[in-house]
Amino acid sequence: MTDIQKICRPTLLLDKDRCLANIKSMHKKAINNNIELRPHFKTHQSHEVGRWFRDFGINKIATSSLYMAEYFANDGWDDITVAFPTNILEIKTINTLAAKIKLNLLIQSISTLEFLKKELRYPINGFIKIDMGYNRTGIQAEDFKTLDSLILGMKNSNNINFVGFLGHSGHSYNAKGIDEIKEVHHEALDKMNTVYNQYIKEYPNISISLGDTPTCSLMNSFGCATEIRPGNFVFYDLVQEQIGSCRTEQIAVALACPIVAIHSERNEVIIFGGGIHFSKDVYLNEQYGNCYGIVVNDKGNSWSEPIDNVYLSKISQEHGVIKGSDVFIKECKIGKILKILPVHSCMTADLMKCMVTTGAKRIEMMRYRN
């Protein structure tokens, strides 16, 4: 059990039971759809949590950077997709990884392809990134001229094996409810069906990789997809709860922060916990307006439902302002620890760099170095 009395500064708490339940549920969905679950590890960034996935028989993962791929390769993961446009300036890292694991890279430009053809020393698998409607990056599904050029270029390479198409419907995070998530999902399936139908005869073993937490959590059919790559689902957060991807009781992380000042005249308490701990991601709560986190009831080694009318209303670098009811304010005292659900668990975890489980185990996370 986590000893809350020993917490003296912002501490990210992880409810292992909730986390394992989230993994189990997504793994079961993949099995039921006869597709692979290739979880994106950018959310937890931890060897320890990664090993929990192994316990379910999962052996393929995605990362958001080559550095992260290195981190997990060092813990024995040997089939890794870097779900980010290939950074040619990291060719040394690419070759180091390709020498020891099955490395899958995103290739979406001829210039990147030509560079890799010249500089690769070991084989890699090449995915072509398709724009799912997010309009961040990727190639349009109907742009067969560009797709044909990329595929032909890979075929004519000694070290690049074309394996299929990859997409990410990041705009699902902006959905306002299940109906909009369905629209995003069906749009993605339509786009992937376009490329799938165009190339399946020539490439019968083509891979179609989709993945985002809202659609993977709520949808039960994935069309031509051969794998899904959700990431945030391992922890979930308030944004996911707001759009309907999860229930509050599925959120597996909370930030524990001490109260450092009380201003009862304005129904506010100040916590040690700000933008460098939570991030400054905010969402619009119908009841509170701008919200940076929700305070939950302490439950010893975990937490329970949110406390009515108590939320993180403002943050600066180290300060957080908790707005609360009269009853809540009267129960507060300097030094009391509050547990707060984050708006965006990926960003909060990345900033905190370590977690403490509700079983009192400290879990270190990946740390960047130059």
C-alpha cells in the first residue's frame, strides 16, 4: 500500500489493478476481432509496465521515437514500429536498431526513401503513412501516384521491405461523444479500404495498422485492419472519460499533491503541483469551465469517485489552484495530500518520469539524454 503520509512533493500514483484491467480488455478486443494488438508505449514509457503486456502474450509494440524504441529494445522487445515520420538525422540509431530487432519505419516521402536506400546497413520494414483525416501528416489514400512511387522505390531497395499502410485518427480525441467517434472510425476504415483494395492482389500479406484510444475503446469492428495501436488506454484520463472512451473508474493514474496554502475567502486551496507536473493541457468541463484536473476521494491505496464541485481551476509552473465547495475547504489543512485525475495522462506521465504503484512500488520511466 502506498503510504500517503510519506508523500512530500507531486507524485504520480498508478493503480496497477486498473491498469491491468485496461490491458486485458483491449487484448480481448483484439482477439475477438482476430487482429493483433500492437500497443503504443508512449503513454507509460516504462519497462515495468511494458512487461505487464508481455504477461498477456503481447510481443509487438509501437513507440513515438527512435530513442523510445532503443529504450524498449534494451528490455527485450524485438518487433517495434516507430509511429512517427522517419527522422533521417538519426540514421546511426536506425542502423543500430535494425541490426538487432525487426524495425518498422514510416516512409512518406521520396527524399526520405532515397536517403534510406543509400544509408541503411541492415533491413527494415517500411510502412507508408496514410492521412486518416487528421490532416497532420501522411499521404492521401487516393494519391496512388505517390503511393506507387514509394512502393516501387522500396521494392528496388536492398534493405527496405514494404509491409503495408499505417494511419492514426488523432482527431478522434476532439470528438464530442460516441457518434462523432464512430464517424472518425468509419472515415478511417474507408480510407484504409481504398488502399487495401488497390494493393491487396499484388501484396496479399499486406499489413493495415490503425490505432487511437477512442476508436479502439469504443468500436467493435475494424474492417481490413490487421493490427491496432492504441496507447493512452493503458491509463486513460479525463479527456477520454469526457468523450466516452472510458469510465472514471478506469482512469489508472492520479497525481498526489500537497496543499501549501488555503484561501477560504475565495474557496480555493493552493497545491504544490503545476504545469511542470500536470502539463498545461486543459479541457472544457460543462460544470466548471476550464479544468486542469479533478480531485478524487482518497481510498487508502487507491482513490474513488470525484469529489463534487472540486477541481483544478488554474495552474502556473509550480502552483495549482483547487476550487472547492465550503464543505471541502473546511476539511482542508496545510500538508494534506490531494489526489487529482489528469487531463492528459500521456503528458503528465512524461513530465513526472516515475510512478509509484498503489502497492508502493516505485516505477522508473524513460529519461531522455543527448
